[in-house]
Amino acid sequence: AGMLSGCCAGPVAARQAVVVSPLPQLTSRDRRALRVHVTSELDRLDAESTGAATGVGADPARIEGLRAERAVMRRTLDLVDDLTYGVCEICHGFIGIDRLMALPSTTRCITCAR
């Protein structure tokens, strides 16, 4: 006969009892500040892309780099309101508003990025 019966049998019950802590979250004020910051970066990239594309001796590699950077910023703007934005993909700790303002598209806290 099996030794395990019911839902509270030894190690199985211990594994089921793991409590997941809530994700750290940005404040609504921080999210607003990040949206403003990322939007201004998008505006800057748009202006820089337009200037690079219409200028004399336009550099296709530079234009493509600006387009790629803009795509990353656009995705970041879309993610700012996601509850997992600002949570490190490695340690699941809070990335920190200062780091997010400096690198809005980062997915790692300063410790895990090293």
C-alpha cells in the first residue's frame, strides 16, 4: 500500500505550501515619469532619424541604428504599465527608478547586470 494519502502528505504538501511574494511595483508617479521620459526619447529619435535621412551623405547604418533604438523605446513605452516592468528578469527584485530612467529598456537590476 502507498504511504502517501490525501493532500497533506510529506514533501508534496511542503512544495504546495510555497507562498509567492508579490512582485515589487513602480508607483504610479514613477510610471508617469517614465512615460514622459520615454516619450521624449522617442521624439528625439524621430527628429534625429529625420535629420539623418534627409541630410547630405546620409548613413544607412546610422539610420537603421536609430530605427532599431526607436523600436526598443516604443516597446518599452508599451510595457511601462505592465506589472512586471521594473522587475529584474534574473533575481525578480526591483530594478530601481534611477536605473530605469537611465536605461528604460533594461530588464536587469544593477547587481544582475554585472
